[in-house]
Amino acid sequence: MAQQELLSHRLSDCTFVFFDIETTGLDPSQAHIIEVATCTVKNGEEVGNYSSFVCPMVPGTLFSTVSVPPEITRITGIRNSDLAGQPTFETIYADLLNSLDDGILVAHNAEFDLSFLAAKMKPLGKLPPNPVLDTLRISRSVAPELSRHGMDSLKSVYGIKAERAHRALDDTRALAELFPKLVKRAYPDGNPTLRELLKHHGPMLPFDVPPPKPGGKGR
């Protein structure tokens, strides 16, 4: 569907695919993806999801894996033993693409996730054409009085309880719960069009964006 046509759609008529990754660090040129997840929502209901651990391989090797830094294990709970025997990114690439389908993609501090995904996907084929929304941008616009806009802070503000913080599928579901709350804050009495929502976001992002400045998942 052409983006101009999509902009006229009410949000209730759109399909959103919330996505999240966990990584071994903040720099996509140095760190590795260790978990990916997507959650597809139509008419306010989850209609599908995808999640997978990703075994981080040392570039140029067949059997050497990257160790998960202790700080990442502390944050995510993901250990080296969790990743042993798990598929590589190349193995899950097709399934991940299928999970994106033709929905509008949504992430928090999307440039972070996109910079890692684009770096891994480029050598494997074309990047997804899906437009991307960033809830960090929307939150900063609709709630400028908040001092912090990271997911942990926003979950507290909006009363969102995730089963496990900093795990990809749980974070996508928390994001799917956060998104309509941000929309309602901007349009408490209505069901805006995508074009109207972009007044609080700016243009939708392409999948291939410049890497963000260091700073993790956004404040």
C-alpha cells in the first residue's frame, strides 16, 4: 500500500507490528543481537507473535560464539547457556521477515533496533519496506513534562506490568500496551488518522536509518 494512502487510515484500521531486540552492547558495528521478537496487533488485539534467541557468532568463524557480557546478563537475564545451540541470525532471517508482514512497525527508540537489524539484514537481502514509528518520539511530544521517556519509566507512569523487563517478547507486548495510551493522551476523544498521529512524531522512519548516538534504548 502506498504510504500516502496509508496516512489517511484510522489507527483502528491499521496493522501494527511491535518489535524489540536484545543485544550484547550498544554499538551495531561491535555488538551482537541475542534475541528478537515481534508482536502483531490488529483492532487492538494480538493476532500473532514471533520470538527467538539468536546465537552470536564471531565474524568469520563457524563455531566460535561471542560471550554475553555480565552487565547484559544482569539486565536481561540472558546467559551464555541460553544461547548455546540457538539459531544464528542468518537462520532466523526469513522467519523474522515473515513476522513483519506488511504492518506498520513500532519500536521504542527505533533507531537503536533498526541500526542492528539493518546491519545484519543488508548482507542477506533487501531491507523490509515497512514504515516505522518510534514511541520515544511520540512520548516526548505528548508528555513533555516527563523527565524520562525510557520504557522502564513509561511502564511505571502508565501502569504497565511486563512479565520480564528487558526480554524481547515481553517488551513488545508492553510496547503494544503503551502505544494506545500515548495515542489517547494526544487524542483523548478520538481515533486519529495516521497522518494526525504524525504531528506528534514527524515523518515515519525507513528501516535503514543512521545509527543513533550512544545511549541505549532512550530516555
